[in-house]
Amino acid sequence: MEQWSAFLADRWYVILIVLVALFLVIRIVKTFVKWVLVLVIAAGVLYYGYNYEGSLDKIKQAVTTVATESLQQQATDLMKKEAQSAKYVKNKNGSYTITTTSLKLTGKPGDEEVKVTVLKQTFTMKASTVKAFVEEAAKNGN
């Protein structure tokens, strides 16, 4: 149902053109061919609207990607600003936790990814991206 409302909102002009075409077909053609044409046009619109969902998935994926990249960039900027005041804690299981006023980072030495929490949103980042931040926090020993 969601794809239909998006289809109608984005492609209302297609529906308008189809309605005008159907009106002309019904007014001009007076035989069995008229109803065949009406059915073909209606089937085409239904098929087009049904397959419109793929466009919505692409839009959702693009928005999610942009939001994630933005949040990761924000986290990286915060790490640069707050590296001096970061608190490094080595956990009993061998992992480490680094906290600042704005973010929390958890990981294990040697892992390729770490978990970062910013603005109550948790996501993973490559450990190589945050390596300098981790080293700075460990060096400070806060």
C-alpha cells in the first residue's frame, strides 16, 4: 500500500494521462476493442504502480547511507576534539572502552571493527579509522 501512495504522490500526472486516454477510448471506440483497450491500459497502470516499490527501496537505502556516513563523520570529528579528555578503560575480557562527554567506543585489540555510540545511536566503524583516537586515549591513560 505504501508504494501506491508514493506512486500517486510522485506520478499523479500518469494517472491523469491514463484517465484522459480512457475517457477518449470510451467516447470514440464503440466496440469490443474499447474494453480490450481499457483493460490493457488499466493493467499497465497497475503493473507500473506495483513495481514502483523498487524506487522506494532505493530512496530508503540512499537516505540510510547518507545518515550513517554523516553520523560517522560527526563521531570522527568528536574524537578529534575530545581525544585529550577521553577515558580509557581496559575490561577484564581483554576489550577496551573509551568514553568522552559525547561518545563511547568499545572494541578489542586486533579486531577490524569497533562499536561507537553517539547521540544514542550505535554503529560500527573500522578500527583503522579510529586508531589514532584509541592510541591517544590509551597514552593519556585517563
